[in-house]
Amino acid sequence: MTEILIVDFLLVLFIFLRILAMMISAPVLGHNSIPVLVKVSLSLVIAYITFLTIDKTKIVFDVNMISIFTNAIAELVTGFMMGFALNFVFYGISYAGHLIGYDMGLMFADILNPMQNIQNNVVGELIYYASMMIFFLINGHHHLITAVVSSFSIVPIGKFTATQPLMILMVRYSFAVFTIALKIAAPIVASFFLIHIAEGIISRVIPNIQIFFISQPAKIGLGFLMISMLIPIYVYAIKNLLSGYETQLSEIIRAMSV
């Protein structure tokens, strides 16, 4: 009887560690404004519910210190990989806003992004927090919790392996940061490229004109005007990017089980 209780306790502990690692590494659920006690309590509740629903007959592990330690590390890494993969999407969105703000001349108006602990301009923060709102509207947090619970049937406890397909996927998703940024920022960046060409032509034709004092306010106003016109397109694009993360997450989980 005592051995059964110990095994059940270790099962709940391993499930809890995977869910907690996902909760901490995920970009929205892992924010510093959410108290640690809330994250731990929520992870513990989800872990207990998961323990009651999964098939425990297929889970076998040795009850010794080495096995407990290695399984705990494997669960932490598994949960961390699942939560951290979503950060690439938000990094790309934030970097796109940074490119747009830089072209608008807002590179000196940097503010702190408390979610990522980096400096970003106003446009980058605007797009970043808009993407967070879209994430909640499409129930992205539900997808994260559902995925980590479902992962126990694909990647059993203590069975995580750093396979080559997993490493290839992580490299591909990290490279997608620049692809996402360029896709989002391309319309405005291309428009401002034409404005920069016009500035160069005007400064050569009229050397005495202070082109910077004329073009800078115009670029800021034109930039915000274009952003307001492109809001529906940006919302649609960001929604598709975040919705596609569900497919990416399933690919990562399958790659762990290879």
C-alpha cells in the first residue's frame, strides 16, 4: 500500500513539473505580474486532474533517487520546450513593430517591455500587446493547457529525448522570427523606402532645405495613418500566426516521441 502511494505521489509530481515548466516558459501565462503562488496552484490543480484522467498502467519507472532526478529533469525540459516555442511568434511580432517604429523615426522613444524584459519603441509595444489580446480572444491559453495535458499520451513521463527532428523544428521556428517580422512590417517599410528616396532627391535638388525637420513629422503622421489603415490586415495575420501555433505544438510533441 505504501509503495502504491509513493508511486502515485511521484506521478503527480512529474505531471506537475511538466505543467509548471510550460506555465513559466509560455509568453503570456509566464508573465512576472502573475504571482508564483498562482502559477504553482494552477499547475497543481491541472496536474491532479490530469493524474485522474491519464492511463497510469503504461507508466513504468524505478523508485530510486537517480530515476526520480532524471525523470524530473526530463519533465521540466519537456514542459519548457512546449511553452518556449510560442515565444518565437511573439518575438517576430515584437520585432516587426520595432522595424516599423525605427523607420518612423521613433528609435529614441524606447520603453521597457516587461513581458520580454527588453527595450522597444511605442509601435512595437502597441503591436505586441494587441497580439496578446488576440491570443486570449482565440483561447490560446486553452490550447496550451490542452496540449500539455494531451502530451502525456504521446510523450510518456520520463521518455523525453532530444531527437534530431526536434532540434530541426526548434531551429526552423526560431528562424521564423525574421520571416514573421518581415511579413508584418513589409508594407510600411516598403512605403518608407520610397519616402527615403524622395528625401534624397529633394536634398540634392534643394541643398539649403532642412529636409529632416520637414520629413520627420510627416513620417510619424504617415506611419500612424498607415498602421490605422492596416489594422484589419494585421489582426487577421496575427490571428493566423497564433492559430498556427497549435499545429506547431503538435509537431514538437510528436518530434519528442520519435
